[in-house]
Amino acid sequence: MKMTRRNLLGTAGAACLSTVPLSTTLAQEIWPAKPIRLVAPYAPGGPSDFSARVLAEHLGKSLGQQVIVENKPGAGTRLANEMVARTAPDGYTMLYAAAPYATAEALYGKQKFDMKKDLLPVTFVAMAPLFLIVNADSGVKNVRELVALGKSRASGLNFGSPGAGSQPNLAADLFLKDARLKGEILHFRGDAPAYLELLGGRIDATLTAITTALPHIRAGKLRVLGVASAERSPLYPDAPTLREQGMGNVVASGWYGMMVPGGTSRLVVARLQAEINRALSDPEVKQKFLTQGLEPRGGTPAEFQAFIDSETRKWTAVIRQSGIKGE
């Protein structure tokens, strides 16, 4: 019998057809047979939305169906999470999950869906490293000098963050604890307002994404002291890690990954994982991500789930110890 593209779910999927049952919908039509919706948890504009659209374009070509980005901002990404968790698991809706997914229950209490069952991991997509940045006029050139500045003051240091409960908020909290410093974390609506305060000398430092700060760094107005990643970042390779500078516990970053509703066919998950990983290895896609302050990742569903579990345990402990509340 002649085999066509519509008879198979890709090479890997075809090999599993005899052992993995398809859902009722998938049994009636070979996936994908219509456009796919990619739900993004933030408003249009910015690295999250940009990278989601880069992936959508690449996936549209490789899957042979349009992938449409639908922005569903609000409630610290919880609106998008809940929406996708309640969507039919037919392979036509994906969630571009973000770092607040791992801190939602610690900050806001039990969610309106089962985070272990109602959403399934597909693959890690990207890491958004956080950089420790100060005003160049402060004279501070490294972490040791920043800590010394904080210890010379009764009030310690004050950090700017883009919001209560955000990764920059949590990273700054870790920094103050690791350095045994007093301090205050002031919350602004986004990275840009925090950097304006830093430029004006009204706060001491930020531990946030670097993209918005780059023009000011190149102009010599802001200085990068380090990065909170486990390893140096290709985004700014001259910046040593905070671990290298004696802050062993300060490892934090933003991140993005792909998830689907619980119950989605394993064949669909496998196909999506393969196509997304292929996209992330494309040099053009890599460069587009890097320009937005994102490091492409990739991997298996199991690896992504293990990462989410690790982040959840880590930040739940930090949030409860510090009494941090979400906005």
C-alpha cells in the first residue's frame, strides 16, 4: 500500500503506532490537520513574545500548519496556565510556560488545576540569565566591593526588581541572604523603570535581564558585576558568575518551556519535542534568541519536568523563609 505524509505522524510516530493508542480525535485525523495555537503568558512585545513568535514561525514550516501565537497576559502567567490546562488535549494548543509557573503555588496558594497532571512538559526552550548591574558612577567594580558598600551602611543595599515574586526579586533576596546583608527590594513595573532608577542613583543595583540595560552598559553609564547563572553566559561572557565571586548560593534565572494539556498523545509530544529541538539548534533561531537576552536550551520532557520540580522546591523554600508575597 502506498504510504503518504498523511498516513504518518513523522518517522518516530509511525514506529510507535502499534503500541501507543491515539486519542479519539487523533484517530479521526492525522496530526496536525489544522492550525495550532501557542498561548503566550505575556503581552505582545518583549523577549517572551518575540521568542514565541520565532518558534511559531519555524514550527509552522516544519509541521506544515500555521502556529498562531495567542497572548494571554495577567496574574503572573496564571491566566495562560489555567486556560491551557483546561483545554482539550487534542494536540492543537500549546503553552509557552515561564518561570513563574514554578513559584505560583508558593506565592498564591493552590492553583485551579493540577500542576502535575493537567499540563505536561514537552521541552525546555530557553534560559533568561539575570545579571547583577550597578551605576558606573558608584565606583563599585565587583561583588566584593558591592557587599562592602552594603556593610558600610546601616540600611544595607537596595535592589530594584520588576515585580514582587519575580525571579529578579527572588535572586536579590538570595543575594542579600548569602552576603548576610540588610537591604530592601523595591518593585517596579518592569525592567525599564528599575533601570531608570538605577541610572538616577536612587537604587544600588538590579539583578535582572540584561537586554534593556545593554545600551546604557555600552555607553558606560551602567556596569555589569556578574551573572547569576551556574556558568558564564554567552550573552555577556566577560561577566563572571556570582559563584566565582564567592556567592555560592546565588543561582537564578528566568526561563521558558513548552507544555501541552494533560492527556495529549505521546506521539504529539514526541513530534513537538523533536521539531522544537530542531528549531533551537538552527543558527538563525539561536541568534534571534540571543539578541533578546535568551539562551536556547532544548531537551526531553523528563529533563524539563525535573528542572521544573527542582525550581519549585528551591524557590518555595526561599519564598516561605522570606515571607515573599505575589502581586
